[in-house]
Amino acid sequence: MTRLQAVRSVLDTLTDELLIVTTGFLSRDVFHLRDRKENFYMCGSMGNAYPIGMGIALGSPERTITVLSGDGAALMSLGSLVLGNSLKLPNLWHIIIDNKKYASTGGQPTCSDGIDFTQFHNTRVIHVDHDEPASPRITLDPVEIARRFRFCIR
Amino acid sequence: MTYAECKSQGFDFIVGVPCSSLKQFIEDLQRDEPGRYIPVQREDTAVALAVGAFFAGKKPLVFLQNSGLGHIVNIVSSLLIPYEIPIHFLVTMREMPFEHTHMYKITKPLLSLLGIESRTFLFDASSHV
């Protein structure tokens, strides 16, 4: 499966759930394949998409939240996945697209072969063996991304 | 600054990484919300949790020791500031023993460089371990 096929397969399952997308190519892919106000594009602060999802899941237990990460981002804040295993929030899901590399910085290898991400709470892993070129950059203002996302939760 | 004083400011999602200076504060937090204390493993994770809570309509407060400031530089710079997400911090000012001394000296300038306005509060010394 390719990276864009993997992202499309995730987006095809979404209805009104909130989606937090990690930094790098994945945010850009989601923005160009299916922008929606329920998407939060976390450009920067790599590794923190999953704990942002945990914070929403704790504050809004009636909402369903999906976090889309890459293997590099998930590894960067592996401790937050352990916290997720401790909290076991029923309304939070984590999908990790694992291409075994930092695609956004030139395809350098990660150490994702050293871990089984499916041991973490509500986590699904999609293995990817081919990366398309980058989608164009996100053109929305970050303040607007945060404003419309917050508005649709309340 | 006590837990009760923080609550009276309207903070309704209090999360962070422990400091011995905050022992009483955290005990009060655990007593106030039994079973809801979040055992966070790193300071930037606490900030991210607070961001999520802010999106969910909460008024979050993140507590941390000044030695943990280095862990929040990226999330403050690349998330809180460009997305204009308002988060309050309670940062303890450890000065001793020696491993804290340099960070103590640079804590306020570092907060200022990060674009975080700060005020200094006196702590009840009896809660310090």
C-alpha cells in the first residue's frame, strides 16, 4: 500500500469524528484529500498529536477522536502512548501510518522495526511500502485551523 | 500560591509533571478529583493534553518544575504561539542543589524569550521536601 492510499483509507471511514493529524506530509495529504472543519492539522510540535487527542477525549467524553500519526512521530513521544495505555480512553483511537522512515525530511530510517505499536490502546497500524511526493503545503492560517476546530467541538 | 487559589481562578483541567515543591498542591488536586489525576510522563505531553482540553472548552493549567522547561520549547514555539492557544503555566523555581542552579538563573529570561509573560509567587516553604 502507498502512503496516499493509506491516508484515503482512513479518511473514507470518517463521519463526524474529530481528527488530529501529525506534522509533516500527513497533515498536507489530509488537507488536500479531504479538508473538513473537524480536522486539526498539527504543523510542528512533532509527537504531540496523540496527547492532544487525549486532552480532547478527557474534556469531551461524548465525542469520538481519531489521531493520525506517522511512525517517527509516534516514536518521538512514545511515553505518551504508554500514558494512553494507562488511561484507556474509550473514545480515542490512534492510527499509525508506518513507512519506517521520516518521509518529510528526506526518507531517513526510523527505528519502528523495534516496536509493535498494536500493543497500545485502540491503536491500528497501516504499513506503507511506497511514498508519493509531498502534497502541497497547507494554505489555511493556523489561527483559523484552531478557531474552527474548537468551534465544532463545543 | 495554593491549589485552592488556582481553583478560584477558574482552572478546571490541571495537569503536569511533579516537583517536590508541589507535593501539597498535587495531593490537594488528587483529593479534589479522586481517580482523575493524570500521571503524565513528560512536560510537553502535559502541554498537549492541556491544548486538547482547551479545544474541549476547559481552562487548563500546566504545572512543572523549571528543569522541565526545555521539554516545552518546541510545543510553545510551534503550537501555542502560531495557533494562538492560551495556556497558563505554574513553574516552580528550584535553585538548589547544584543541578538546578543554572536553570534557576535562566528561567525568567527563557520564559520571556518563549513569549510567556510571568509573575512570581511566594510558596509555602513547609510544602517543600
